[in-house]
Amino acid sequence: MIRHVLVGTDGSRYAEGAARYAVWAARAAGTKLIGCYVLDIRLLDGPFFSRLAAMLGFAPATDFRAAAEPVLRGLGETALGFIAELARKAGVAYEEVIATGPVATTLVEMATRADLVVIGRQGDHAEYENDMLGSVAEGVLKRVNISIMLAPADYEKPSRTVVLLDERPSSLAALRFACELPDEYGLFVIHERGARSAAEGLAENYGRRAEYEELAFPLEERVAQLDPSELVICAGSGPERPGLNPRTQRALRDATGPFILTA
């Protein structure tokens, strides 16, 4: 059950997409949304900017920080204001936090207050990154112990949930997460051979009807065929979570819509 949703923002296009999905998730779950902007301590106290400050005539790490912190805080207030307005229009309870520290570490610490964390697949430096995830998203994914949604930049209201199941008992956590969403979102289960029976039993316990499809070709290819409006949910627990298994990595890379990895 989702009791609180946390969304991290840096004000980027991907962060705005994450904000929209976070508001959707909080509204669907009937819970509170927490917006968090982190003043990156690396920008304030890192050696590069300390040296740059000295070149510009500031005392390293003192006068420069005093000048830079209000600017970064202002950017954070603007980014959080965007989320606040979305939440207000959706009728979602909302609070916001501006914290200081390493961004990924601080978001992981903040995640102890939530059951779902939503973050953009990439961030402020997306145009310079060719990886499937930005450095902050990857850092949070590897260390957070709650469910995480990796959001695309462009928002489309989810039309149905697509659950990816294999034969591991832990993979049923993904179906359980989906079954706890409102009935208005259709349920579609893509499963490996042998996983359907347990899935049908769990869905029946929740009073949910689902469509089922046995996986007939590589998972990443099937995920790539899904519509961006389909919310993909996959179990992310177990020893593979710190680095994700290669198949899940490929599926995440090829997904065009939001992707949740459950705790």
C-alpha cells in the first residue's frame, strides 16, 4: 500500500515529467505527495567551484557559497512551486522540502518517509548523457529500499498497468503493487511459462481481473512494443537490485513510458 509518495526534482524537463507522474500516483493512491529539491553540496563545497571562486576573487568555500546558495535555493523554490501547483489542481495533499547534501544520498534518506519514490530517468544534464539513466537516478535506484518509478520527460496519463512476471516468488510483489491501484486501470500480465497460475490466484484474492500473455520472445523487445501510456511494473527486490539483472536493464532501457521497480 502506498501511504506517501516522494518526488525528487532538479527543475529539468525530466523532473517535470516525474512531477506529473508523482501527482498521478498520489492521487490514484489517495495519499500525500512530498516534493524534494536538494542543494547539491558538490556544487557548493566541491573543489572545482572552490578554485573557481578563488579565481573570481571570492574566499574559497565561504564567500562563494554565500553567493551561490541563495541562487540554487531560488531554483529549488521554482521547481517545487511547479509541483505544488500540479498537486493543488489535482486535489493532492502536498508538502515540500529543500535539503542540502549529495543529491542521490539525500533522496535515499528522504525516501524513508515514503513508500514510492518518483524520479526522472535523467536530469539536468540529459543532453550530455548517453546512458539509460542519469547519475542521480542510478544512484537512487541502487540504494533505495522502497519502490521506485523512473519517469520519462513526457507525461501520458497511464491507461493500464503492465506487470512483468517471471517464476521467482518475489516477482509477485509487482503484481501485488498493481492490484492495489484503483480498478479503473486495466491489468495486463506478461509472464514466463509457469508463472500464470500463481498470478491468477493473487489477482483473484484482490478481486481483480487481468489479461495474460505468455512471453514468447525477449522481454526487452516486448517492452519496447508497449505504448508510452502503459505503466510497466517489475519486481526489483532480491540480490540483483543493486545492479539489476541484464534482462531488466534492457527492458528498462527500451521502455518508452514510466517504469516501476517494486521493493
